Amino acid sequence: MPRDRDSRKLRNVRHRRVRKKVSGRPEQPRLCVFRSLRSIYAQIIDDTDGRTLVAVSSQEANQEAGNPIRPKTAVSTAVGQMLAQRALERGISRVVFDRGGYKYHGRVKALAEAAREGGLQF
């Protein structure tokens, strides 16, 4: 770990460490999460081809709901449900979860649990 306390650098170090072990294959692609201060993004990626198979963002979830969903964890839950629905439509049922260097806590955990409840297995 670097000695400085820059949170972005530390997250990138954690993310690179996780990505050494986690990769998406055609039969089990990678579910990647990116969390910013305002939004959350989730993608299902096949790393062998380098293609994004399914992508959902919190902006899409808010547009589909009509009015903005307020708590960020509720938005993350909606994103996880939309992602699971779109993945199942494309025939994807098993994925590998890549938390992106973030703690499995809060919004990332809400997204993962909603995706599991929606039918994705990981």
C-alpha cells in the first residue's frame, strides 16, 4: 500500500489487487461496480472479448422511476434490480462480483443483494 492517504490511489491499489484474481469469462462474466459521490454504475463485462454485455446507471434508474429516488442506497437497490433483469433477458445468470476496490458495505452491498434477489448468482 502506498504511504500517502489519497483515497483514490488507495482504491485503485485495492482494485488492481482484486483484478489480478477476478476476471470475466463468457460463461461467467464479471459484474463491475463504480461508485461516485452522486451516482452508481454497474456493468457486466466479458473480459476475454473486452465487451460490456449489460450496463446500468443510477441516472437510468431515476428516469425509469419518473421522479428521483432519494436515498442513495435505494437508488443502488434499483440499479441492482435493473441489472439483474437486463442480464436475465440476455441469458446471463452467473457472474463474478467485482466490488471495484470499495468496501462491501452500504451502496455496493445494496446493489449486490438486489442483483442476487433479481436472479443473478454470485
